[in-house]
Amino acid sequence: MAVKTIAHKPGLTKEQAQEIFAKQFEGKYKVEDFKGLFRDFTVVKNPFTGVALKLEQSEGETKFVYSGLAPRWWARLLLGGLIGFLFWNRITNEVEAFIDSAPEFK
């Protein structure tokens, strides 16, 4: 799990953040609601490769908590955590680079 602090944006909602990611990755990856606890949405490359994100707002701080995962439960069962890490590294780096460079998060 990684945490990336962005400029404090107290009005930014998880829905707005999801739209920003969907616009950025349109045509390359799908951005979907996360069907589970602890995350808001996922950037999905395929059933085995994705990144789950959560927007966290606190007093004076806005940040994203994110981690690679297999977006489909059956793929999680097949992969296991250690092997999955090899698949998730590249897309996780792409998401991190987008958070760092997006004007909406500065």
C-alpha cells in the first residue's frame, strides 16, 4: 500500500477523483467503482492487473491511498499476493506518475 499526499483540496470528492482518473486513462484502462471495503475505485487493465484507490480527506490534508491488486475475485484466488505483485508494479507506477503530474491535484 502506498500513500501520496496532494495539494489540500477539501472540496474534492471520490466521485470527482474517479472522473479525473477515467478521463486520463480513457481508451487505455477502465476506471470502475471498487466492490469491496477500504477503497473507492479501481483502475483496471485486465482481470489480473489493476490499482485500487481511496481518496482520504483530513483536516489540512488530501491524499490518495492506493495499491496494486487483481480486480476480480477469481483472479485474486488464482494469482495469490506474491505473484500478483509482479503484474501490478507497472500500472501502479503509472497511477503514481499521474497523481504526481495531474494539474487537478496540484
